Amino acid sequence: MVAIDFGLIHEAAQVLLSGGLVVFPTETVYGLGALAGDASAVARLYRVKGRPATNPLIVHVASIDAARKLAGEGWNPWAEALAQRFWPGPLTLVLPRGFGLADAVTAGGPTMAVRVPDHPVAIALLQACGKPVVAPSANTSGRLSPTLAAHVEQDLGDAVDLILDGGPCRAGVESTVIDLTVNPPRVLRPGPIAPALLEAVLGGLATGPGNETIARSPGLETRHYAPLTPMVNFDDYREAVQHVANSRAKGHSVLLIVFEDRQADIVLSAIPSMAESALYAALHRADAGRPDLIVVVLPPDQPEWWAVRDRLKRASRGMDLLQA
């Protein structure tokens, strides 16, 4: 159980209501919060993160009812069914844009992304604030997402007004994002809620980023979620081990990460949900050792592993030449 300091929650809510930036924990990763309707606060958030203006934000609210009110007539039966099944939780719904949002929140597009987080500190803060709050991952844009308050302090430091420490994030990777403005609904970003679970509710599903000119979900950049250390992925364990051996023979410091019980520097669980929970913490730990290269053996290309594979592939994009 996470202990809630309601005095600190009140202070954090006042910071948000005054146009400030507050870092708070969610079940996925730590978020950098600003009032969704405060254009100046949202602009500052983009500056602090160094975030491209083309990358939209997810709006966080305290309840399903708050999401309904924000969406207005854009709330549809799919949204109701998914919200009842998965909220609070790591699922973001893309709906027609609601009223009262700063233009930058949606990257100027006609849709918005909204969810109810599943963390007591996040819910307490949203209730105390009483207004929708945007909360992208609390890190420099493109870098590893934080799953501990210490990760935020090391990255953003004094650039934010307040950090609420709620311990390790349980899910460990960003929310699943599903677009409910298209038919069939489309999973734009894989996350902790697997496609099969969504399909069981909706009956039909598409996957992939779609072809919209304006992005409807964050996290779709070619290179994202990346450590400072160069990183390269392999599907085959033996090829990865050979690459590590060759690199070390040349005097390079190399760290190997795997998702099964094999010899490596970091071994993550072969159970997808447990691996997701530990993924960013493991990459932060690997990065802190400042090796010359991080080598990862990817988990199987199966739906339950898509979130992990997505994050690792984006983190290593542009490093493919290192395999040559």
C-alpha cells in the first residue's frame, strides 16, 4: 500500500492550479503534470521535456464520469464498455476532442487521448485538483521513461516545481492507446492491456499507427524510450552472444539483457507482465553503468510481448549498423 500525504497532495494541487508542473506516479510511469486547459503551463511542459509540438499529450482524469463530461457527445458505446472494463487502468482512449483543452494538448488535431490512472496518489491529486491534467512521462523527450522518483530527479531535477514520490510504478510501461474514432477501433500504441483483451470487449480490432496526418497518440516517434548508451537488438540469442564476444574482443564494454533463464548481465522475466514492470528500471540500471553498448535479445514476436518489443525497437532505432 502507498501511504498518501494529503497535505502534500493539497500543495501539489495548488501548484497545478497556479500554472506549475508537478511530477506524480501512475501505475505505468511517472508523469509530468500540468493543467490540460492552461496553455502557458502546457507550453512550459513541452519546453521542459524538449518535446516536439507534433507529439500530443494524454489527459488524465479522476473518474469515468469526468471522462464522460470531458468527451461530451464524443463519448460512445465503445468508450463506455472499455472504461467499465479497464478503468482505472493503463488504457488510453482516443476520442473526438473535448472542450476546454489547450490546443497543444492535441497537437492541433481533432482528437484527444484520455484515461483514468490506477494509482492512489494520482487519483488523490486529480480529485484535489478537480480539473483534467496532462501527464506525459516525466523525462527528457525521447529518453527512458521513469519508473522511480529518483529517475525523474536525475533527469529533470529543478526544472519541475514538485515531485510526488509514490514508489516504483507497478505496470512499468506506458498505457495501451486505442483510437475509438475509427471503425474498427485501432490500437495505436501497445501497452499493458493486450489486444486480445480489447478484442474480447469490442469484437473487432485493428493495430498500427494509422495514416492520419496529425498524430493521435504519443510514443509513435521512430526513435523513442532510448537510453543514453547505444543499444542494439537481436532475435537470436546465439547471434547476440557472438556480437557481445566480438565487441568485447575489440575492447568495448558491452552489457547483455535477455528475457529468459540464460547467461546474461541482466535477466528479465519470461512472463510478459513481469518483464514490462521491470523493463525501464533494468534499462536505467544498464545505462547507469555507462557501457559502450547495450545488447538485448528480444522476447518472442507474440501479442502479449508487443509492448516490450515496441519500446525496445524504438529505443534501438538507428543502431542497426552496429550488427554488421
